[in-house]
Amino acid sequence: MYWRTDTKAGCPVSASENMLRSVRKVKGKSKSRSSRAGLQFPVGRIHRLLRKGNYAERVGAGAPVYLAAVMEYLAAEVLELADNVTQ
């Protein structure tokens, strides 16, 4: 295996690790579906739960985004009403 020293940290790095780093630089940093949709609720987790919950045979890509947005809206409304009651 080919090893070389990392210039920043000074520790040995294999050729495969070096290749993965260069690929990551080209692709850029990964972005979650929640951040792409501008949501706080986890779109990936909701998608997993929809698939595992036997609600349907197939789940589209937009369904968990829509459901996360609705759930986030409802949570914000409930929190706002609770805030109004406490004041």
C-alpha cells in the first residue's frame, strides 16, 4: 500500500484516503434534504419511517418533504398558541 504524509497534519495517509478526499472536494460537502427544503424536521428519518411503517408499497421522494413541512407548521402553531396562553 502506498503511504504518504499529510501536509497539514503530518500523519500518514493511504492512497485510497487521498483519493476519497479529492473526490469530496470535487463533489462538495453533502447537504441534508431538510436543509435543502429549509426545514428543521428530519426529512430522511420521516422517509425511513414511511417506508418501514407499511403505509404504502412505494413512497415518493416528495412525500416526506411535504409531511415534514406540515408537521413543522403544526408544531409551530401549537407552540405559538401555548405561548399566547402563558402570557
